[in-house]
Amino acid sequence: MAVLNRLLRQRGFTSSSIPYIHRTLYSCLNSGFDLGAPASLNCELLPLRRSPKGRNVQWVFLGCPGVGKGTYASRLSNLLGVPHISTGDLVREELSSQDPLASELANIVNQGKLVSDEIIINLLSKRLEAGEAKGESGFILDGFPRTIRQAEILEGVTDIDLVINLKLREEALLAKCLGRRICSECGGNYNVACIDLKSDDGSPGMYMAPLLPPPHCMSKLITRSDDTEEVIKERLRIYNEMSRPVEEFYRSRGKLLEFDLPGGIPESWPKLLQALNLDNHEDTESAAA
């Protein structure tokens, strides 16, 4: 991957050492040994150097499918002027292409399975390379990394400043996923679910208003083929199993920010900005519009 080669050269690796690093990374990626173990080989091969002062943020959003990573990552992208890179969008773009990979991806997605590390890393590498060619600086990653393997490879080639882990009550998450709709004409994302959860133990309830489309899109709404209750529950089960080691990976490095969504965007956005020390940012109002 050309972008990986350039990142390694920027960190002082010689041309002769890069092929060896590639072999090590991908033997780890495809092997069965535990990359979550401390002091694994591929981490030792890629000593980090701090990125230049003044560069834009390099953040990661974690969270269950449907929790709202894309919504909040996109808003922060607009606020901070950095690209929002969603691996879900990269997969959907590939699905709509005529490439041979599209049919394989369709089978994986329709069964509610997670796309393999190798496929995701290849798609992300192409996106980073395209951004580098356009002069992009910084990024907010959404949906990556999902595994320890991905986290270690990512840490080996760039510095991640902060990892924001969004959390939402499971019953609200399921209702939110089942309410997702897409406009078949403009591609806009909406949600028809009105979530109003009461609490019996005295703790605060939760209200999330629907995100309805404009009238001209209402008759064109479609549901994603993988947004069925069975597929969503299986997707959440797999994610929860795989996410714990990744959360601990970043928690042990002091980079993990846990954020419990208190409700919909009006309730959650100001509190998220406060947690990120961005509540006084001069462009906050325009980003929230």
C-alpha cells in the first residue's frame, strides 16, 4: 500500500526495511496468535514518533452499530475542519461498485457479520492515500479499529490522540437501528423511531425524537436490507464480544473517553462538546445547525 509506505518512510524507516514490516504486519493479520498479548512483535517493530505540533486532530469513534458514531463524527468533522472517514461508508461505496469484491461483501453484510480486517484495512488504505493526495491533515475515524489487530496496525503507522467510545442503552439502540431509513433519491439518512424510555428505579428516563425527512423525501424512504431485528441483534452480539479488548487497548494507553449518550442530538451534542473541552469553540453553533 502506497500510503502505508509513505507513512513508514516519514517515521524514519528505510526502503529496505519496509517490505519486512509489510510481511510482519500481514503475517500477524492472518495468523492465529494473540495480537492482544502485551509486547507483541508488530508493536515493537513500529516505534512511534510524535506527529508535528499544530497538525489537526486524529481521533477515533467507537460504539455499537447504530449508536450514532457517524452523526457525531460528522458534526465534529465540520466543527474542527478535518475529514470524517467512515469504514461503513467505504464498505457501502465498494458494494455499489462493479469490483469483484462487491458480491463477497454483500454476502457478509446481509448475514450481519463483520467485514474481515484485511478487507477493511485495504479500503481504508485507499481512502487515506486519496486524502493525502488532496492535502488532507488529520482525521476522525468512524468504525475503525474494531479489533486488536486493527488497533495495533493503526497505532504502528500513526498517532491516535483520542478514542471516543459512545454508549447507549440496549433497548434504545435496538429501536434506533430498526427505525433507520434512507432516501432512495437523495441518499439522506433519517430515523422514524420515537424512543421514550421510562425508568422504574428513579434514574432519568430517555427520550429521542425521530429524525424525519423533508416532505419531498417521505415517500422515497427505504430500509437497509440488513436492518432486521435478527441481523441487528447478531451484529450487536459480535460487536460486544470484539469491542472489549479494543476498549481496554486504548484505556490502558490513557486515550479512551467513555461517553454515555443521555438522549437525542439536542441533549447529547452539548454534553459531548463539554466532555471534549470544545463547548466554547467559536464555530460550535454553526456545526450544530
